[in-house]
Amino acid sequence: MDIQIIEQIKEKLQVVINCLQIDDEIMWLKYHIEMFGKKLQAKKDKE
């Protein structure tokens, strides 16, 4: 389950990075994906 979630996030982040039109909604999405990634990393670091 966790692997599927991470793969979906990677795909979405790649779409955001490749998008030529950076608007507020995309920046909001990118920010939240990055924050989620940081939370996942912090959880892994604790283990």
C-alpha cells in the first residue's frame, strides 16, 4: 500500500515539475506533495 502511494506521489510531482504553466493551484499542490514527502522521510528516519 505504501509503495503505491509513493509511486502516485512521484508521478504527480513529475507532472507538476514538467508543467509549463505555474499557477497558484499548481504551486499549492507542489507544496503539499513536498510536505507529505518530508513527513514520510521523517517517519522513515525514526525507524
